[in-house]
Amino acid sequence: MVDNRRTAEVEVDGAELAAEVHGDPADPAILLIHGAGHCRLNWPDGFVRRLVAGGRCVVRYDARDAGASTTFPVGAPPYALPDLAEDAAAVIDALGLGRAHVLGMSQGAAVGQLLALGHPDRVATLTLASGTPGIPGQEQPDLPPVSDRLAAFFAQVEQDAQVEQVEQDAQGAKAERDAAAAREAAVESIVEGERPFAAVSRPFDEDGVRRLAARIVDHARDLAAQSTNPYLLDAGTPWRARLGTITAPTLVLHGEEDPLFPPEHGRGLAAEIPGARFLALPGTGHEVFPEHTWDTVVPALLAHTANRDAPPRPA
């Protein structure tokens, strides 16, 4: 198996998106859509290699305000969540993927839903991981809220942000740290930001997350924009009631210990989409496929994306 990794820049309306293509372009393509605050590197390299070894061409890309793609002023993103679905369709077209097998995680799962609703001709199959039916936080009164542990974390983050703002106002401007200290602080922030989303039944892979965090920091064009703007997006018109019109064969993957969207969200999402299959991931939180899940997730994805009706790609 040869990865044949190549990079590409995709022009969309008002932005340039940085993408990577792994594997043989002639193989069925899986498009990976990352979650809020993440970038393409959050899809594990080893996971991508396994999909390539299974005969898939894997595309991962940085969304707006993520990684090496175009960023916007912190706190003022000039786009909405539905625009991210249009971006995904543009990536599929620009890279000549024809109809792609789409895999979205968390906010990426919301984008995947919108993509399948708005551009069914671009979606050969749909896989939704760590998602919820419709707009996160707005259409789920029948589903459990975030865990107490994660709610406490969010409250602390908000309190810390308020304290920092007070300090900045008092000082006029926050003194810049030296580059090495600033980088270390950014890495530490990512590590501690991921910790409360992990499963509690398994040891937190601090070393692995720290190594990834260092890569993410070095990869980011504007880390402040990446960690802020995706959470400020207008989600647009509610769409949970429309999920029954999705025609793409759908697989829903969900961690049994997800503290943000408890497993009932994944089951509820699968119940909304005709014929969708639900697969629970034991020992997994709101995480991008920890390595212990690969023996389950990779075969499921390869089976889900096999022998589907996808017309030849454009020459």
C-alpha cells in the first residue's frame, strides 16, 4: 500500500481551503469533515492509513478558520454553518471526487447532514460520528443534556475568559510572551481542552494528545480564530424535521461515554434517517476515533462504503 499523499488548495466563496489527498485517486473517495475547533490533523494519521490500505482514497481538509485555510477576525466569522456544507460540496467538485463517501464528526456531522440534504448528488454514503439530529443545542429537548462534568468545565472556561478580559482591560494590553512560552501555553490549552471530552473508563492519552497538539499549533494559521470562530456560527434554519428525506445510506457512530452528546443523541439521529445503522463505540467519549476503536470503525467504514452506486469521476 502506498499513501501517495498530495496537497491541494481549493478556492471557495471568499476563502481558500487547504486539503490533503491520500491513496489512489482511482479508489472510492472518503471525505473527512472535522469538528469545531479542530483541523484536518485531528483525523489520526494511522486511521487514514488504514482506510487507504482498505482501498479508499481519503481526503481531509481544513475548514474555514482551521489549520492552513483562510481565517477571519476573531469573534466575527463572515459565514454561517450552511456555508460549510457548500464548502464541502466545492471540495468534492474541485478535487473531481464525483460522489464522495462523506464522514463528519461533531460539527462535521452537522455539516454532513446539511450536505446530504442540499447536495444528495454529491453524497454516495453518509457517516455521522459524535453527532446530534439537527442543530446542536437547539432541536433536542427530548434528548439528554451535556454531562455534569462537561457542564462544569464549560462554566470554568467562561469564568476564566471573564477574568482574562478583566485583566486585559485593567492592563490596557496583555504583555506578549516569548514565542516558546506562547507555543507551550497553546499546546497545554489544547490538551486540557480535550481532556474532559474523553471517556472516563480509559486512561487519558495525555502524551499522544500532547504530540498532536504540538502539530496542530504549528499547523494553524491563526489558532485563536480556530478555537473561537467555529463556535459562533449561525446554524441557519432548523433541519431536524427534514432528516427523513436523506437518501444516502447512513451509518451513525457514537461513543458510549460521550459527555457532550450522550449516546441517545446518536440513536436519535439514526432513528431520524431512513435505514440508518447505529454503531456504539465502547470506551469512547466525544473523541475522533481513538486507536482502540479502529478495529471496529475501519471495517465498518469499508463495508459501508463498498459496492455503492457512484458514477465515474470527471476526467
